[in-house]
Amino acid sequence: MKLFKKSIISFTILLLFLAGCSSGQRGNEEQNSKETSQNQMKVDSIKVKNKEVNKNKDENIEPEPLPTSYEALSNLPQGEYADINVVGEEAKKEIKKIFSDLPDISRNPSKKELDYYYRELLKMVQKDYEGPENLIKRLKFETFGNPEFSDSRYQFKENLNVVFIIDASGSMAQKINGKEKMASAKDSILNFVNKLPKDAKVGIRVYGHKGTGSDSDKALSCSSSELVYPISNYNEGGFQAALNKFSPSGWTPIGLALREAKNDLASFDGANNTNIVYLVSDGIDTCEDQPIEAAKDLYSSNISPIINVIGFDVDSEGQNQLKQIAAATEGIYNTVTNESELQKELDQLNNLADQWQEWLERGKQHYEGELISNDLNFRRLKLANKP
């Protein structure tokens, strides 16, 4: 009997122990389940927040459209670091510093973020690109005088006038291959006029040749532009004296020079004159005198000039503005980096001048032939009417 009671007690204790274990296990399972559920909720919440953040970021990001045509590509401004050179460890460090402001795309970026990143990068490293439009302008200029051209600017007239507008700002004192840019410009223009047909006229206007590059001289320099060689036939002594009148000095009033050039050409209307203006500059306008508007005003006047622009060893900012001036006047823009390239550009102008001279001579011969023919006809008429 005692043994039976002991067995009952032991069995009861075992049941209580098992029940306690079972209860503890269920409690642990419930706790684990609760913790798992809470963790999942946290993960889901983070995902939702991330989606909201990305959505907000996407809403705030509006990348500029990428170019979809040659024309759009050629109109993109050249980037400040278009010619960057990656050589050596120091250069790599400098590049990291330069591009450190670009957005971080290391963590699962959205398409908008990638587009924005690429567009911002392109702004910094965009190369200068010459599209087909500028090539067409070059071809048009090289076939100057073609009777099929409806634009009268590109038709030969009785008179040919070439005006150079030369940058005489302080930066033109910089040297390329040991020679001042200003000296190279003068020599190239002198070579050009030495080959110019005797019937053609030439003029030179300079700007920024007074004062210095200091702030105290800005007003003086920005109001300085002078026609040092009035538009006339080439005279060797007079032309050389004109070139000796100026040297690189101050600021860069391109707008002023273009407005004054309009006055220079006022008596040479486009109906009887082929007027060609070459603007040569090594940098951006620094006088805030609206050069693009001044170029448009000159272009749309009754002078009807062709306005071509040469950037001489110019940086990306200067290139972008000079390209805008050329584009606003349907002219050609070209960058040259040394005297040889500048001379090559002016040689194209010499070719055009030679073609004009040939056209002029053919016209005179035709006119003289008409006079002889008319005279013979008149004589025959007189003889026929003689009694």
C-alpha cells in the first residue's frame, strides 16, 4: 500500500514537471514568435521608409534631358574638366576631389538617380563637339559665291570688306611655344593682308587695349575699343603702324567692340558689299556688355555681315560664350591652339578673297565685252542708216 502511494506521488510530481516544461516551452515559443513578428515588422517598416525616401528623392531629382540629336550634342557647353589628364597618383587624388560633389550612387540607385549622376558628370567632362550644322556652315563658306545660294550674304558683290575685331586684353600676353598670343595674332593677320587682292578692303578694330586687368582700371578698359586701321585698301606702312598701336593690356569688352564695328561698317551696306567680320578672342567677355545681343544687332542690320568667331587658346567657359555668339549670327566658330592653326583659318579667308577677285575680273571682262558688242552694233546701225 505504501509502495502504491509512493508511486502515485512520483507520478503526480512527474506530471507536474512535464506540465511545467510544456508550459515553459509554449511560453518560449510564443515569445520567440512575438519577437520574430516584431523584427519582421521592423524590417517591413524600414523597407517602407526606404521606398518613401527613394520616392521622395526621385521626386526631387529632375535630371536634364540627354541630347538626342547631333545638333543638341553640339550645343552642349564644354565641361570645365573636358581635357583632364589622369596620370600618376597625385592626379588621381585631384580627380577624387574634383568629383567628390557628385551624388553617391553606391547604394542601389534608382534610374532617375543614375540619369542625374550621368548628366552632372557629363556637364563636367563634356568634350567640344562640332556637329554637322557647323560643318555645313564651313562648306557654305568655302563655296562662297555659289549663285544657287538664296542668302545674299554669301553672294559676291562689287566690294569685299574684311574687318578683324581683335582681343587686346591682358591674357593675350600669355605665350604659346615661347611667343605671345598677341604677336602670333598680328603676324597671322599680316600674312593674310599681304595676300589680299588689291581691290579688297580691310579694317582692324581692337578692344581692351587700355588700362590694366586691375579692378581700378575696369571702367577704363571696358570702355576701350578703337578702329586702328579704318576700312580701306591695304597699305603696308599704314597697316604695320596700326598693328604697333596696341599691345595686350586690360579687360575684355567684346559687346562694345561688336557695337562699334556696326558703326565702322555703316556706310558699307549689304546690297553692294560683301562684308565679313572675324572676331578673335582668347576668353570670355569680362565687361558684362551683352556680346551676344550686340552680335545679333550687327548681324540683322542692313550691313548684312558674315560673322565668324575664332577662339584663340581659349578655356571651356570662353569657348561656350564664343560659340553662342557664332550660333546667334549663323557664323562659323573654330578653336585654334597656336599660330599655325590660326594661320590655317585665315588661309581659308584668303582663298575666298581670291575667288572674289576672279569673279570681279570675269564680271569686268563681261562688262567690257558688252560695251564692245554694243559699240559694234551701234556702228553697224549707223552704216545701215547711211544714205
